[in-house]
Amino acid sequence: MESAPTPAPRWEDIVTRLVAERGDALTRYAYLISGSRDDASDLVQDALVKTFGRLRNGHSVASAEAYVRRAILNTYLDSGRRSSRWRKIAHLTAAPEIDEARDSETHARLDLMAELQRLTPRERACVVLRYYEDLKVDDIAETLEISSGAVKRYLSDALGKLAIELEDDETGAARGH
């Protein structure tokens, strides 16, 4: 007598296992991409809805995670495109949310997340994919569906901006500001 084939896992079971096993890793990834804990949670939630709204039964947790990671990145980049217009004029209305620390040591300390916030969405995505996901330039280009030259340019621009900020911070610390 033949045994019945094992049915493919249902998508409901896959999403439950994915969130239980890899939810924290997905949230950390989204946090590095977005720079905000609240946005990271929203990105993961949106990515899960987008992925499992289309995904059918038969996928593994690993393949579903790959879809969700891609959806996180695409959702972030899409929101960046929509808000890029606002970013060009936001500085005209922005006021600091927190008073700056007056202590010179605290002021001189580099806050990586604040520096990443200053990058454009594409620059930030390239930096995170290169240095957090440890992808090569060609892999980043494939992931973002842009040319390798564009990836190199985004990385160069981003690292240049970060270097300028570091230099400014060190100069300010040396002067006692």
C-alpha cells in the first residue's frame, strides 16, 4: 500500500514559523534599512502582508524569508521615492526634537544611526546591503535592479558623506565644541 504524499506546508504555518524563528532578524534588518524601530516594525508587517498576500503554499521558511527581506527593501525604497520631494524642503520646517548634549565627549561620539539617516534611501540601502548583508557590488546591483556602476557611485557618495561627518565631528571635538 502506498503512503499518501505529505502535503506541502500551508502558508499560515510558514508565516507562523517565519515570525517565530526569524522575526527578530527581519526586524533588525528592517531597522538597519530604515533607521527607526517603529518604521522597522511597520516595514516587517507590510512585507509580511505583501509577501503572504501573493505567496502560495509550498514554500519553505528560508524561501519565504528571502521574499520578505526583498519586500522590506522594496517597501523602504518605495517610501523613499515618495518622500524624496518632502526631504528637499523638510529642513525649512524642522526643529530639533532633543536638546543637544553639552558634554564634549557625548557630542563628539559618532551616532551611526543618525549618520545613516542623512543618506538617501538608495545610498542607505547600498551601505546596509554591503556592510550588513555582506553582499558584493554585483549582488547589490542585482538586488536593487540597478547597474554595478550605480551601486559603486551610491556607495562612494554615502561613504564620502559619512567621512565628511566624521571629519567634522573630529574637528569639532579638537576645538572643544
